[in-house]
Amino acid sequence: MSQHAVSFSGVEKTYRRPRLLGAAYHTAVKDLSFEIPAGEVTGLLGLNGAGKTTIMKLICGLLFPDAGRVKVFGHAPSGSEAKAKVGFLPELPYFPPQVRPTQALEYYGRLSGLSGAALDAAVEAAMRKTGLEPHAGKRVSEFSKGMLQRLGLAQALLHSPDLLILDEPVSGLDPLAIHDIRQLLAAISAEGRTIFLSSHSISEVEKLCGRVFIMVRGRLERTVRKAEWEAAPGGLEAIFVEAVR
Amino acid sequence: MKKVLSLVWTVSANAFAENVRNRFFTIFAVFAFAAIYASVLAGVMAVDQEARVLADFGLTLMELTALAYALFNASSVLLREAETKTIYLVFSRPVPRWAYLAGKLAGSLLTSALMLAVMGLMHLLLLKLRGFGVPPAYAWALFGSLLKLAVITSFAYFVSLFSTSAVSTLVISGIFWTAGHFAAETRFLAEQSAGAKSLALNAAIWLIPNLQLFNARDAAGFISPAAFLSAAAWTAGSYLGALWLVSRKEF
């Protein structure tokens, strides 16, 4: 296994939006280089439009870089070797309202190459870990936002990925759900898996991560280690505010 | 290979289940029943040609109903998956894009086949109630409709990947379907014309499938191997075009 779960080297991504005459271009990330060591929990902070989601999509192979190189465990992100090791939770995941959580998980489990007894065991484990077991009989249409987020996390955990990419995992959740998800992520991290998460909640990032990237207008402004923000007056929030201002 | 084929099956079974669960499918099924019933009324008015009118009118309505559903589904399914981010959960997994597209297309065609089968049974039941048997070449006629739907559905998938909205996909595919029923007329006009007009009409002959080939009851009472090959070629061509676009598409 590569010692870096993710590596970005001089990555640039520009979006092109067609207009009536010509097109509008927006550079989401520019000259971006960083590494995420395997087994670490790394956070990504930034204001809206800083390029957080773009980075996550580049890692998952949903976007292709215009320049530079992205590697996931030493492989190209669009290849099946990399994708087999990644679990992705997008912001506000959607599931068809008529299905039950186990049906949705069985579908995504099969897409991850699971079948038979292994699939049943993976679905059961994901339901248990995310606290969805008592709601197995409900349909997704009856789910609250917190339960949907848990289901999103369950689908990302199904195939026991080595790398979890979580886009705003605690967005819009109540304090109890946030607490449960934090506990779950801590347990996953203790198993030696790599977690890369983006969030607007600085306190959550502080509690979960060992290292944080601060993005400003598509550039990596600062990399902050836990020891630094623990020693800084005002903690991570003060460092973040100073970086983005 | 077995693993990838299993992925295609998983995507198609899920697409089929979603389509059947979709409220629009129910609406179309109710509409189909009402339309077939209306064909019985039309048959009564046809006096001595009642059996023929009942069969032709019913088959036409079935094809149009299935076409409307297939076009609605094919023009919106990829767009909807991208808008709801469902596609993120698929393409962040080791699912080849060709397998996903093939699965979605197969799911749509299975839905069309089910719609035609259910409507066909309703139609035959209504015919029996009126005292008529199974019309000649009935199964071939339904199979011909399914081949047309395969051609138009794969074309709509292709168009949906570059058009700006589901409505524009519907319109373009609708024009394609209509033009496909005037292949003989287009050929006749191409032979009669000259210059740029002839060039344009000859190009249209190559760029638009001859859907009249699939009207089994107008032809020899069955679908010829040439028609079957034509459907396979057009479906495969549109699929490959869609695959070329989807493999470059970012989400």
C-alpha cells in the first residue's frame, strides 16, 4: 500500500459554463499540492466556493483535473483499483423515497462488488454501525435529515473502504446525531482507515481531525496540525479566521 | 467479465424497479387502459370492419403510450440522477461507465417490454369480450413496437447527454421518431429532387432509421432479419454515441 492515501501534485481545475456567446470560466482549484497520509483523519476547511467539494470529487474520479496529477493509494482516481478503496458521502445524499434502507444498501453493495452472504453481512454491519437498525422497516420517505445522513454514511462504509471521503458529514444534524456520527468516525479511524472530511463546523473538525487544510479561493492557504491549534490562543477558529481574511 | 455483467444486471434491475415504482408508470398504465377502451368504442363505430379497427387502433395506442413513457423516462433519467447526486454514489464505486449506461438502457427496455405486455393482455381481453380472437401477427406487431422503442430510447439517451433540458430531448427524439415513419416518402422525394435538396434528403435517409420496417402487420406479418439487424445497429450506434459522451462527462 502507498504510504499516502491521497496525493495532489500541481492540480488545477477550471469549470466552463456555456453562455449565449462564448463561455464563462471559473477556476475552482489552482496549483494544488498536498498529501494525506494513510490512517490519518484530515479535515478540509474553507468558505463557500473555496474548492472543497471540487477536491473531493477529484479524489472520487467524478471530475478530471485540467492540469497536475491526483493519486489515490498510488492509482489514478478514475480506475477501479482506486475506487474499490474509496467510500464517498456527498453533501445531502439522495435515496429513492419508496425504498427501505436495506434495499438501498443492497443496491450500492452490489455495485461495490459484494454478493451473497458477504453482502448480507456488510448491510447488517453498516446498519448497526450507523444506528439505523431500529429503522430497517421504514421507507426512506419517512426518514429525517439525520437518518438520511446516517444512510449516506452507511452506503459509504459498506465495502469497508480504506479511505472515507465525507463532504459535510454533520451538516444540518441535531446535536445527538452529530455526537453519534463523531463516535462512529472515531471508531473507524481507530481501525486504521483514512478519513478526509470537509465541514463548515470548525469545532467538529477540531474534535475529529489530526490535521486540517484551509482553502482560500482554490488555493491551499495553510496546513495546520492538531498540536498547533491546541497551542494557539483561540484555537483552530482563530487560525482559520486569520487565514481566510 | 462475469463480475461486470453482474453490475449491468444490478443497474438494470434497479432501474426497472424504480421505473415500475414511479408514479408516472401508473398514470401511463391507467391512460393505456382508457385508450384501449376507447378503441373498443371506435371499433363499434367501424361496423363490419370492427375486428380490424379494434386491432389496429389498439396496437397504435399501445405503441404511442409506451413511446411517450419511454421518451419521458429516457430523456430525464440521467439528468435526474445527476441532479439528485445519485450518480455520485454510483461513479465513486468501481462501476465502469459503459456498464452503468448499458444497465440503465436495459432497465428502460425491460420497462417498455412490461408496458407492452400488460397493455397487450388488456387489449386481447377487450377483444375477447367483443367476441374476437387474437389478430394476425399480433405478437410480431408487439415485438416490432419494442424494437422501435429500443431504437428511440437509446437515441433519447444519446441526446439527453448533450441537450440542455429534458424537454429538448423529448422534442428532438419525437421528431426523430416521426421522421423515421416517413423513410419511404423521404427516399421518393430524394429520387425526385436535385442539388442541395437531394443531398439533404439523401443525408436524412442515412441519418434517420426506417421505423416502417418494424410495422409487422404492414409487412409480411413478421419482423424480417434485416429489420432486426437495423434495430440492433441503430440501438448499438446510439449507445456507443452516448457512451462516448458519458465517458467524458464530469459530475
